[in-house]
Amino acid sequence: MRQTDFTYAVARVRYKETKLLTDNDLDTMLRCHDADAVLRFLKDRGWGDSSEDETVDELLDKELERTWEFAFESVDDHEALNFLLIPNDFHNAKVAVKCITRDIEPEGIMLRQAVFAPDTLYESVRLHDYDRLPDYLRGCVREALHTLLQTSDGQLCDVIIDRACLMTVYQLGRESGVDIIERYCELYVASSDIKIAVRSAKTGKSADFLRRALAPCDTLNIDKLITAATAGVDEVIDYLRETVYRTATDALSVSLSAFEKWCDDTITDALRPQKWEPFSIGPIVAYILARENELKAARMILLSKLNALDDDIIKERLRSMYV
Amino acid sequence: MSDFLANNAGLFFALLGAAFATFLAGIGSAIGVGKAGVAAAGVLSEDPSKFGKVLIFQLLPATQGIYGLLVAFLILSNTGLIGQVKEVSTLTGLLYFAAALPIAFSGLFSAIHQGNCAVAAIGTVNKKPDQMGKALILPAMVETYAILALLISILAIFGINAM
């Protein structure tokens, strides 16, 4: 039976929300002189472990691991969070397929936070033992490996697995019956479709390629998007003006990274009402996404300090925080 | 058996009323306190220093069970089921049964909803401990309706006695 009462987890989330980074915290981090000062600020907030020589990647990996540990500890029905983790399975599938065809070890490339164990996934692909794979991976992994071995086309291999990922996320959203999960999954698929369409328009991809790459969703008409993408970027933007994504067109006119920021900010805005919801899974989902958002922001600031980038460039890219 | 029931129908209905008052209000309190307890446990797993605060919220839905117990005790006492058994007519028994219904049902539903409200209030105190007073008022408002029901049940019982 599916878990419907998340009272315990939500109570824990309410406390954790008080520890999330705010927009003011991001400003403070941006004002720091160097990456060490940012690391000290984060460590004062309880990030990472007590060791002094912790690297940026170690610190951020540790925090992501902590977030998922907390989520699994608080929520009994782990499957309810699959829609957030399953894209990592598809990432691991791509890594496995490519590493095996190129005879490389996947050390450090596979993501540990996944629904299906990465080691088992790698072994199953290596041994062509597809029966051990879950249903959502089986077909696309077999097809991608076959395609890669026959054509050596790495991009086509990615397209096959990415489309399967989008369709799985969309399906999980529909099956969840939870409004905020449905909205997240819909935006996840639609924003990916838009990014594929824009990139394809820029590189002059064919309608056949787009048909293989784009996944259906409720808020976009895929046929119209394909027609627009084969005509050019401006046509894609014109088409989006007819859809619910008309507010994204300004960002899209600037760059794809501006559009990604628009997507993240839209999700954060949609999640805000979860701060007042006491029983459903919504606040847990909101917390996990908020944590991922702040880890993204922390990584951006730390890397900008390490590479001596201008603060204004980073400010433009920083997402608005959940709290 | 049927003769026994016919001769003691009044007592039977009075006892049924006492039972309703106790178990329905008690079920409501158990659900409400349980829900608030789950939320309180979530808070304590992160911040044990809030024990005193969350305990108050957890106890709020417990009162309906006590109100049910009080009404049941009055019925048992007035019918002599505690102490010397009195002659209770079928009509009087039915009246006691009816007198128990307000606290039975109001206790059941108000305790469940007070529990929900207490869970939300625990969330508020968890994030803003300085808002304890305001957060406490919100679930306490639900108590009003349990108190109104208790008042009617008690007035009805005393009214039956005076008949």
C-alpha cells in the first residue's frame, strides 16, 4: 500500500528548512574574497565533515548524500521519490553502454544516488544480461548498445536513452497522483524537449532526428515543435509564445542557460506553497529540490571564486532560493 | 433473555450512551494525539530541546477523551451503575443515551481535526519557536466545539435527573 501520510517526514523537513541557504546567504558567499572563505562559510553552516582538507567536490557530494540519506530515513515509501532519482539511472545506463563499447572502467563516472544499483547495471550491460535490468531500462539499454555497436553514433545512443528517461519521468508524474510531482515531471519533460528543439534548430537537425529525441508531454504539441525546430530558433520561440511557456521566451532569446534558470525558478515558485502543507509528500519533494538548488548555487559560487570570474556573471545565473 | 432486556432496557440504553461517550471521544483523542505525536517525534529527532513545546501540542487533542469519560461517569453515577443500582425506565435510558451523543460525536471529530491542526502548529513552532503563543491558539480554537458539546451533554444529564 502506498504511503499517504508523511507527517513525521514533514515535521523533520520543517526543521531542516531553517538550515537552508537564503538569497542573503548567497550574497554573503558572493562577497567572500576567495573559495576558501566560501568553504569556511559553508562549514560554519554545518556543511561537509570536520576535515580541513575537504575539496569542493567532496563537500558537495557529501551534502547531496546527506540529503538523500535524510529523505530515505524519513520516507518509508522510497518509490514515491523515484521520479527524482530515475534520471540518474539513465545517466548510469549511458555511462555503462559507452564504457563497455570503449573498454573503459566507469570509475567515478556513475552516480551513486540512483534507483537501480550502478554496479549491477554495469555488470548487466557488460554481460548483455538485460533480464536483470528494470523494465524502464531494459528496452532502451538494449537498443542503445545495439545502435552504438552498429553505427558508433554516440549522439544517437544518448538520444535513445534520454527519450526513454523523459518518458519514464512523465509516466511517474502521471502515476503519482500528487499535483506538485505531476507539475515537476511535466516541466522536466517539456523543458528538456524545448532545449533539444533549440539545440537541434541551431545545428540544423532533421525532423526524423527530432521525432526520435522528443518525448510527448501535455503542455507541448510535439508535431508543431518539430516543425518549428526544423525552421529555426526564432520559429521555436514563436511557437512557445502560443503555449504556457510564453514567459520563458525572453530567457530563451538570451541563452539556454537563462532558460534553465527560468525552469529552476519556475519550479521553486511552484514549490513555495509546500511550506504550509503539513501532511503530503510535497514538502519533502520541495526540500530535496531546494537542497539540489542550493548545491547548484554553492557549486557555481565556489567555481567562480576558484576561476576568479566576475560576480555579476554568477549573479545572473543564480537561482532564487526556496526559503 | 428477552425478558431480562425488556425489564432492563433503560439501564441498557444508559450504559450504551456512556459507552458511546467514552469510546467515540476516546477514539478521536487517540487519533489526534497519535498524529500530533508522530509530528512531535519528527521534531525531536532534529531538535530535542523542543520537547516541552511540542508536548503541549500533542496533549491538546487528549481532552476530548477526558470529556467523554466525564459524561460517561455522570451517566453511570446517575443510573446507579456505580454504587446502588436504581430503577431506570426505558424512556430515561434513551434520554441518557441521547444526552451522551453530543460529546461522543463532537469529541470524535473535533479531536481528529484538532490533531491535524496541532500537527500544522508543531510545524510552525519548529520553524519559528518565538511564535509558540499564536501557534497554540489555532488548535485550541477547535476545543471550543468539544466544550460546547460537553456543556450540552452535562446540562441534558442534569435535566434528566430533575425530571
